Amino acid sequence: MQTEFSKEQNLLRDVVSRALRDKSPATAVRELMATDRGYDPAVWQELCGDAGLAGVHVPEVHGGAGGGAVELGIVAEEMGRTLFCGPWFASAVMAGTALLEAANESDREELLPGVADGSTIATLVLDDLDDPAGVGGSITATANGTLTGVASMAVDAHVADLLLVVASGTGVLGLHAVEGGASGLAIEPLQVVDPTRKLSRVAFTGVPGRHIGEVTGDTLNRIWDRICSALAHEMMGGAQHLFETTVSYTKERFQFGRPIGSFQALKHRCADLLLEIEIARALTHHSARCLDSGEGEPCAASMAKAAAADAYMSAARAGIQLRGGIGFTWENDTHLWFKRSKGSEVLFGTPAIHRERMMTMLEGAA
Amino acid sequence: MTPDRIRQEVSAWLDANWRIDRPLIEWREILLEGGWAAPHWPEEWYGRGFTLDQTAVVAEVFRERDAVPAAQVGPRGLASETILACGSDDQKRRFLRPILTGEHTWCQLFSEPGSGSDLAGLSTRAEMKNGKWIVNGQKVWNTSAHHADFGLLVARTDWDVPKHQGISYFLLDMRQAGVEARPLRQMNGHQSFNEVFMTNAVVPPEDLIGGEGNGWHVAKTTLSFERRGFSRRVRGSSIDGPKQGPIYEEYEEELRIAAEPYTWYPQREGRVDLVLPRARETGAINDPATRQEIAKLICLYTGARLASDGAEARRKAGTTEIIPAGSIGKLAASVIARQASVVHTMISGADAMLSGPDSAADGIIAEVLVSVPAISIAGGTDEIQRNIISERVLGMPKGFRADQGPFRDIKRNA
């Protein structure tokens, strides 16, 4: 198994990092998060249409760059660092992964190129965002593919051209393709803690859909693992940004005639945070390498998701606390990352759920 | 020289020289003459100028052949490396050979009751009287001092200069009336260390190393070797399994004495290896709260291992690594050990009140619970590691210091 990034992977990171620093500064994040749509179509076209960032993990035959979980993770990490606002996670990571793992070959051929080049904005609709074991039951499909039911939360469904819906029918769960404007589809935007990631309630009332693949328990767990690994990367990018800016702040802010970073209470907290981040990042990068090689711990993605979520929240709490009152203001940017951290902590399973999932994989159910 | 070439040379030399019926010291004299005792040392001092990687190949061949290596275990490794780096030719001539042959054992006389984390604040006094250094003071945490022939001693020779500048470094003969080593009992019941009392102990002027007032520099040299593991070779260097032959009896005894202080070290690291077997055996593996804590431990342990492997790979690839892997690794080891201790307690429940043969795993778990507190203290406390990380990695500013100016004027422990 690979243990370090290759030259090409480091190059990809440099390119993505530069593009996102340019296209997704905090001012743009603030502007977009206040809109209903939540993203800038021109930037989307540049990053996904021109630069191909939605297809890094898609095979070349389907119009992608032919990378894997490592490349997807690199992009996710840089997106998380800058709090990129846009349906990249929903479309490339969630829907792209569902297509790659569960769709029939002919459906992949038809649907993946659009996702890979950003011309289709897709999302994955699940009726449970806590635990793969809870998916299915709230949305049902008839034999001819008509969908009925509710997903209480779906990421970026309000801008999706294509909704991939996991629904129960006869036998195992199925993956269904639904067009964004389909009749009987009601997408109702929800008020959210983290306005940089939009959520909607999606209700299906006899919506015409197309069955494009089976979703066995194993398939669903594979999808979950890949999404969680990418999400862990996104979180580590955000954690690293918060950590760096917080440490810088302690060197610039003076109280009692000294930079506050000279006080051990703060230095020790920063040292502990560095350790927590280093450990979580190592697990996160490892999870992608495990997915790409098929080797390593089966629970690697859950380890990564649990550790990254805890580390991001630690960085977010420290980011606010070490800035004192300034950190609690709306004007200061820290809360934007704090809220992304809180949202990511619980999306696709809290740390506790992932720790239990990992123990079940290691030792069997309790 | 390539690894293959080294293997060939060492093998040929062992074919001609290695015999199990020689007395240990006699074999080591041959080893020294042959130049295989310390291949990473310079040619004029028993070595071949090998890199550490090349030296590892030599050690590997010795292990494969069950051939006894030079005595490098325990604090004597720190002594030889320090003398080699900072000593005079006369000191190298007198001290290096008996260290390699195993005739002399050494100890480190650095920490003091009043000077722990702040080593440079030491107050053991060395004064020149009638052409000799006269030493008075007390040291503590001195592994192997009770049987050592010599000690690596730092003492203050000038009280009127800033603290780092008034220290000198001596090679102290431990076998004299003015030196007394007393075993120190730890909270876990073991006696791995000593206190050493020096009352008008004598050091001849030729046993000052590195020059008067230059002791801090020499001490940092010793500490850098300590961090690189030169005192802990003992655990990796034993020949596997009991071997028949007179030389092995002598060698095993040497290793046993050197390893004795470290028997409980695996316990202070938390015995992560025993967590899952114990959890299964007791049924605690089915308790949701315990499962959460075990999972946290596995994440910490696995992540820290991956992070350190990554740092090591980057070091080998020659990437400049700004992260001092030592400090971060040490802090990680503390966090892991504490979490392991929490988990072992949850698994044992009320049985955690018992120790020794009455308790789980023949006392090993009880020993974990009362040994883990050592890991965040020994070799630099967690708090000191956090200072190092925050200042050297994160570039955070140093705090206010109250120990500038002549040492005489600095407040210190009574």
C-alpha cells in the first residue's frame, strides 16, 4: 500500500489549493452562504467544467481523470480548507460514489460523464444520514420505479439536476435516478447551522424514477466508507486552516504586555491540538489508501471519520476560545469553520456511531 | 560500501574469528582489533566510519550468526558516544576500550532533587582544590548507579555567570569513598534508579571533559544520543532464545543486569496489546461504553503509528521535516498510555483493586495502572514536550524567564 503522496498527487494538491484560494476566499464564502442557491455557477464551471475537479475519481472511460480515493481526498481537503461553497461534495463525492459503486454499467456510462465534467449537478438522497444500517424504509419504489416517501435531509438537493435515491422496493434496496424537475417532487430548503452546506427536505409523491442498480448492505457500506473518507479529508482541511490561523493569532494578539501565545496555557493547548490533528490526518490519509488498495483495516474509514470529526471540533473550539470575545462575533470568520465542523461531525454518523461501527467490524456486534 | 559487500566481509570475518568457547572479554578484544565492535565510529577509534544504516547491517549479521556484539547496552552507550564526540585523545584511549569490552559499566549523573525539568539549574558543586576537583551534592534518577564503575557527571564550577555557562562535565570514578548510591523505590514498587550522594568526591583534572564551563554543550550531546535511543538498545540487542556455550552465559548475565531496570517499561506504555484479549475474556467487549473507549484507543494507537511511519519515511527520503517527531511521539505515547489505563480500568472493574498474583494477568494489569504515570514524566515531562512543540514547531513566543543573570542570584529550591 502507498504510504506517501506521489509527485503527481502533490502537484494536484498545489493546483487545487491555488485555485481555491483564488476562487473561494472568505468574502466569497460569506456572500454565497447568504444566497438560496449557495454557489456561483461561473466558479462551478471553472473548477468542475474546466479543471475537472468533480471527476478526479471517475474512470477515464466515463470522462474522469481516473484517480481514486486519494485524489478525491486531496480535492476534498482543499475544499474544506477554504469552505468552498457549492455542490461538489453532494455531486462528485456522494452521487459520484453511488454511481461508481451501485449503478449498472449502462447507467454509469450514461450518467457519470455529466457528473464528472460538472454539467450535471447530482446528489444522493438517503432517508438516514446517521447510520447505513438505518437506510431504507422511508422511501419506497414500486416495480415500475415510482417513488413515494420522505428524506428528512438531503445535501444540495435544491440545485440538483439529478437525484439518486436509495429506496426500498421488492427485495434489496435499489438506487433510483430522478430528474430535478420531476412531477411529485417537493424540495423544501431547511434552515441550517452551517449555511455553507445547504440541506433540504425531499418529499416524493408518486415521483417517476428509474431503477439503475441494486444496493446491498455491502454496497451501502462501501458507499458510506468512501463518502466518510472524503468527508474526513474535507474536515482535516478545515481543521488545519483553523489551527494555522489560531496559532498565528496568538502571536499577534498582545495582553499583559506580551503576545498571548507566550502563555503556557495557550501553548500547551496548541501543542495538544497539533498532536490530535496529526493523528487524525494520518488516519484520514490512510483511509483513502486502504480504499484504493483494498488492503488495510476494514474499519479505516470509520476510524478516520471519528478522529477527524473530533479533531476538527477541537480545532474549532480552540479557534473561538483562543480569540476570546472577538472569536464569538459574527464579523470574525472563525464561526464559519466552527459551523462547518459541527455539521460535518454529525453528517454520515457521529464519532460515537463510527466508533461502534468500527468495533462491530473488529469484534462483531455487542 | 554496499549492504551486500558489508554482509560478505562480516561473515568472512566471523567465520575466521567467532568461537563460543572464549571468555567474553577475550572475544571482545578480538572484536575490537577486527574493527567490528563499533563500525559507526572512526577508524582510529575501533570503527570503520560506517553510517548508522551500514552499522545496522553489521548488527543484523551478528544476530543471524548468534555472535556476541560489543557491550553497548545501557548508559555505557551514552558514555562512549559522549567521550567519542567531546573527549580528548587521552580520554578516548583510557575509557572507550573497557566500555566496548564490557569491563566498565557507567551511569548518568544529571538530574538533581532541586533540578528536574530545569537541568541547567543544577547546584552540585565542583571546586578546584590542590589540583583536583572536589565534588559535593546530590543526584537522582540514576539508572545502574549502584553497580557502575564510572558516572557522567554535570556540576557547577562557576556561580557568577548565567546558569548554562557555569557548568562543567566530568567523568567520575564511582568506586571511591565520597560517592554513595542508594536505591530509590518508585510508586510501582520497582527500584530502577538510585540517588547518588557525593561528599568531597574527587575527580582528577584530566577527567574534566570538553573544558571548564563547557559542560552544558557536552550534556546536550549526551542528551541527543539519549533521545536517539542509545541507552535503550538493551531491548533490541538480546540474542533470541537461550544459546548453549560459555560465552552466552556471560553475555546473558550482562544483558540481564542491564535490562533489569526496564522490566516494567512495557507496562508504563499501557499494554495496548492486552486490551482486546482482556475485554473478550471478561465480556467487557459487549459493554457499549467500554467499546467506545477501546475504539478511541485503537484510533489513537493506529493514528500515532501511521504518523510516525510517515515522518520516518519522509526523513529517509531526505525531506526537511519541521515536526520534531521525538516530542510529538513522546506526547502521543503519554496520551495512548493514559487511554489504555482508562480502558484497562473499565475492563477490570472492581478487580482493579487487586495486585500481584491475586490480580488479572498475574499482576500485569495492576502494574499498568500504577506505572503509566511515569510515561508522562520520564525523559522530559509532557509539559516540557508541549513547550518544545509550541516553540519549535509552531513558532509560539517564549515566555517570561526569571533565571537570567548570574546563577548565584537566581531563586532556587532550598
